[in-house]
Amino acid sequence: MHQECKLSIITINYNGLKDTCELLETLPLEDNSLEVIVVDNASKENEASIIEQRYPMVKVIRSPQNLGFAGGNNLGIKAAHGEYLFFLNNDTVLRHQTSDIRPLINRLESSDKIGAVCPKIRFSWEHHPIQYAGYTPLSPITMRNHAIGFGEDDHGQYDTPHPTPYAHGAAMMVKREVIDKAGLMPECYFLYYEELDWSMMIRRAGYDIWYEPACTIYHKESQTTGQTSALRTYYVTRNRLLFVRRNNRSHTRYVTYLYLIIVVAGKDLLKHLLQRRTDLAKATIRGILHFVKL
């Protein structure tokens, strides 16, 4: 099978058995041209064994510790045999199985310069509004950008493939040769910003990233709690500064630091205090201090 394997689908499970199983139910597990790998990132219960029992055709890797998004995916990369690697959040689902994936492979095969590709991503709730149809570039000072089409109903207005500066971590397919050249996902982030940094690594290696709307993935992100958790606040605060340090080599880097610490973090602190969320205020301060210690 390994010699014939063209595609490896990799997903991370962390205390998310229900979502992971719902994803696996939408994958073409019987297709011998692909392999499916689930990396269990040290879930509290032994969810890996449950997945192995329910889906014997799936390769399950149980990590003894939570390695974060990048570390878990890197475990999957090292175990994968595919020419193309498709990284899917475990809270995503496909609707049309193999026919939905093929356009991504076709896009990668259309040019040696294309190293990674992302599908259209729509939320799975209500009328399935668009989450991602490519990204705009990050501002060099404010580090702000936006996902094209975010929140819009899908009327086919973003059905033209195009290059995009960054891949979306919920669903991205990458050529094996690109990973060999650009390197594995950066594990220094643990949560948030890994795919943006990896996109920068891929582009520095000489490859383009594309958005391919002929494939659509549905994302249950809105059902995930913790959008205002202390954990998220800490990592977003720390990691946007870390991203600047790793990717902004120009003289504007220190201006960006000042903007992110004084304006952005300052505004966040004020908001948290007004909302009496001292846990979030402390997480913001910890994120800044831990970045400075780096």
C-alpha cells in the first residue's frame, strides 16, 4: 500500500472523539490510494484505542504528551507515506468524499511552483457561510489581515482559484517535496500562528500557495468553546509577537512590537478589565512577559 499511497490525510485528536469520528465517517477510508492518520495528542481518556477499534483501516498514533498543533501534525508527517499530505482539523467534515479532494491534487499537479493548496472553507452551521476563500497579506506594522469572504453567504462569488499568501490550518494540502525542502511545521508556537509561519517557510522555499474552490470543507469551529479562554488569549498574545520576530526582518520590526504591545495588548487589557475578566488580563500580560523572556 505504501508504494501506491498518493495521499495521506492527517488529523489531530485531543479530547475530541466525537468530532474525529464524524470526520472519519466522511473520508473514503476504503480507498487504497490514500491513508488516514489520526494523531491522538495525549487525550485524557485513551481515545486512540477507541478509534483503532472503530476504524481498523486508520493508522492511529498516540502521543504520550500534548505536542500542540504543529508537533502533533509533525508526528503524522513522519509516519505518512503519501506524495501529498492533507492536514484537516478534526472538527471539519467532507460532503462528497474522494470527488471533493481530487481538485486539490489536480491544483498541486498543475505546476511545479505550487507547493500547497487550500479548499474553500465554509462553516457547518446555518446557511454554511464562508470562513475562508484565501487570505489578504498581513500588514507589516499592524500584523492584521482578513480571510476573504469571511461570514458571507456563498453565491459562487469566490469560485475562481487564485494564489494566496497563507494557508488555512483547518484544511491544507502540501506536497511531500515541499516539506522536505521547507521543513516541518514550527513547533515553537504550540497553538495559533503555526500555519501562517509555515506558509512563510513554504514561500521562502520558492513555492506558491493556492486557494482551490472546487473543493469545499465544512468547519464546525463555532461549536468549539474557549474563544475567550485564558489559554487562547495567552497564546495569541505571545505568538503574534513571536511571528514578528521570526518573519519580520526589516527595520519596522520594533515599530510592530510597540504597536502590538501598546496598542493591541493595551486595548485587550482594558477590554478584559472592563468585562471583569481578570483571568484574560493576566493571560495577556503573561503572553507579553513570556515573549520577552524568549
